[in-house]
Amino acid sequence: MANRILIVDDAAFMRMMIRDILTKNGYEVVGEANDGAQAIEKFKELRPDLVTMDITMPEMDGIHALKEIKKIDGNAKVIMCSAMGQQAMVIDAIQAGAKDFIVKPFQADRVIEAIKKTLG
């Protein structure tokens, strides 16, 4: 069975890019969200195997959403996505329970490597 992934990013273009990488590599994208609050709702509803989470989003940022998701499921697997120059936020994300992070613009091999490593 394909691993089920939820994509969270406020930019539709970024969601499309990551969805493309995932589906080409045999992963099933079960949902998408464009902010942290929506990510939490979708996580509860879909119970994905993994979440890719943008850090900087309106309404609720990715780190806050990550903490909320970890409250729902302490074993949730979340990979953070960030633009260059957000190292401090990446450290916050890892401390909050993120399993890995990938940097934008996405490189397909790095995305797949992070997902394979996180899913074991």
C-alpha cells in the first residue's frame, strides 16, 4: 500500500510541485492544506502517514501546526519545508518534533530521500 501524505503549503505552486514529485515516486497524496489551521483539521480527518509542512504561512505557521499535530498524535511524522535563510525556524521545528526538513526550491531527490528516511 502506498504511503499516504498530506501536503501543507500556502503556495498552490509549491503544493503542485511537491505533489508531482510524490506521485511520480509512488506516494499517495491524500490531501492538501494551505495554512496551519487547515493542516490540523485535515490531519484529524485523513490520518496521513506523513505530512510535509511549510513553515511560513498565514493564519497559523507550520511550527504551531506541528505542535498541535503532535498533541493529536505523538508519533506523527512531519517534514518541514522552508525557504533558504530560515535556519532558526528549522531548529525550532526539529525541537518541536519535526523529523526532517527540506529546503525550497524543492529538489526531487532530496524530497524523496527525506520521506524514505522518515517513513523508515
